[in-house]
Amino acid sequence: MYRYGTHRTALGALPDKKQRRREKTVRILKIAALGALLIGVGAVPSPRAIGRIFRELSMSDTKQNRRAIKRKVWEMGHRGYINKTPQRYELSEIGRRIIEDEKLWGLSVPIPEQWDEVWHIVVFDIPQEKAKIRIPFIRHLQSLGLVFYQRSVWIHPYEMEDEVRQIAQFYDILPFISFIKASHVDNSYELRKYFKLR
């Protein structure tokens, strides 16, 4: 028997404070990805780089905010999100993964004008050595609007294979994912009601 999954917000329904910190991190990483996070005197972000960060984060230029930005950049370097070169901060592999993960939260399932009465199903069997991937993968499925049908089986009324493949590739679990199309599923009345289908 299925139960409906909750529709998660972007970033996997993180608490507000944690989500805001994550959003700041991602925005600063994007500046670093452009090569614009320059290093100034004292191995801290240059005034120009700090000004750009203020604009990107919609922050006012105050002493307190300057300290906060310097601390944030230091913390990101300490965590290995960015690497320091003589001229600028550059993205590390961890930083690139964070940006790629962020892009996945922006994916959505295209909704056609009319439903073709075909159910689209994702079935997966993630091996034990990749067990820690299971929850993040499921959160992405929820974010796309899929609902839990039964163990490791998720369902949606519209074509979503491309989006799910992108997510599975990111987590390196594509070989363990299968896609099924069905014209009938048990309890379809409740599913139709949930998805507001005619």
C-alpha cells in the first residue's frame, strides 16, 4: 500500500537558518566559479570581491558584515569548498559538487496540457555500500513531486525520466534505477485525486 510523500522545498527541506547559510555558501561559490573571488592584502577577499559578495547577498556594507564575509570565506576554505591561489579563491571538487547538487534542486517535471493516462514509475535497489545516498535521492524525488507507492517504488503521472536520470547520475546510482510505464495501477483513484487529474 502506498502513502504519499511530502513535497520538499529546495535544498531538501532544510531548516530556515541552515537553508539561508547554504544559500549564502552557494552564491559565494558561484562567484568563485567565475574567477571573481580575488584575494587582497592579508590573504583575505579583496575589497572588490567583498563588494560583489555584498551585492550578490543583498547585504549592506558595514564593518560587521565585512567581518562576517571574511569569516564565511575562511570557513569555506577550511571546509575545503574553495582553494586559495596567489591571485584568487577557486572552486575545489567539493565546491563543484555543491553547485551541481544545487542545480538538481531546480529541476522540475514538465507538465503537459493534458494527461495521457500513463503512470510513470521509478523503481530502485540501491546497494548497501551506497546506502547513505538513499535519503538524499528520495528527497530529490519528493522535490520533483513523485509520491511513495511502496518500498523503493515512486510514481508520477508525467514523464520524469530525464530529471530522475540526472539525479541518479549525480549520485552514481543510475545502474540501480529502473523506469516503468503503466496504464493501470492499483488505487489509481486516490492517485488521480492527489495529482488533481481528471
